[in-house]
Amino acid sequence: MDEEDVKSLTVKLAAVTGRIEKRLDAVAKQTLQASQAMGHQVQHALSASAQVSTDLRQAASEALDQGTTDAIVRFGEVIRASEIRLEDAASRLEARMVSGGRLQTAFAWKAFIASTIGSFAVIGTAGYAIWEAQHSLRETRWVRQINAAQAAGRLAPCPGGGEHVCAKVDKRWVRLDP
């Protein structure tokens, strides 16, 4: 794997990391929306409770003022209707809270797993890049040593000609066979 491949892999990892960050942002937004929806349901339940309380007071007042059977029947109907509305509101709120909790848990696990995989990928790429750099450094040292020997006049084409390379050892040229 050469330097271009490492750069390409790094760019791809950055793109994956960007996508993971976008997913985490989306999870955060959805969590916020779920929380806001639960807040609206709570407000709706409180509003329904206030309405029930008002209806109960009004029905009780009618019952006391008129003292008739009709007022008592009306009072019972208001209580039953209010009870049904409260139960419905509580059921909807509970369902939303359970659904929101599951959704938040699922998104949190997905984000954790994606972050973990991304981290391992970055660590692996970094390790490979370090290994590749050390390998290149060793090769560079060897090339520098050969260039230094050639510059010092200790490595050159053999004096007899041909394609062979000779090294100067103790004032005489020795042919290096591949």
C-alpha cells in the first residue's frame, strides 16, 4: 500500500466519520423531538385534568344549586367522560414515552457501535500508515547509504566495463554479483 492508498483510505475514513457524526446529530434531533412530543402530551394531560376539574366543579355546583336528579346524572356523566379522557391521555402519554425510550436506546446503541467501528478503523489505518512509514524510512536509509558510497568513490561500474557493479575494498575493486 503506497502513500496515495493511505491518503485515499484516510479520506474515506474521514467521510465515514462525517456520516457517523451526521447520524449522531440526527439521533440527537430525534431525541429532542421525542422529548418535545412527550412534553406536549404531558401538557395535554394537564389540560385535560384542568378541564375535568372545572367540569367536576361545575357539575357539583349544579347538583348543589338544583338538588335534582338531573344534576346528579349530569355529574355522573361528566365524571365518566372525564375519567375516559384522562385514561386516554395517560395511555397515549405512556405509549409515547415507551416508544421514545426504545427509540433513544436503539439510536444510542447504533451510535456507539458506529463510533466503535470507526475508531477501530482509524486506529488500524494509523497503525498501517506508521508501519508503511517505517518501511519507507528503512528503504530510504539504504538508498542514502548507496548514494553516499557512490559519492565517496567506493561504488561504481566495474572498470572492465559491462553491467556489473564493483565496490572498492582495500584499494582494489571487487565485483558485486547479484
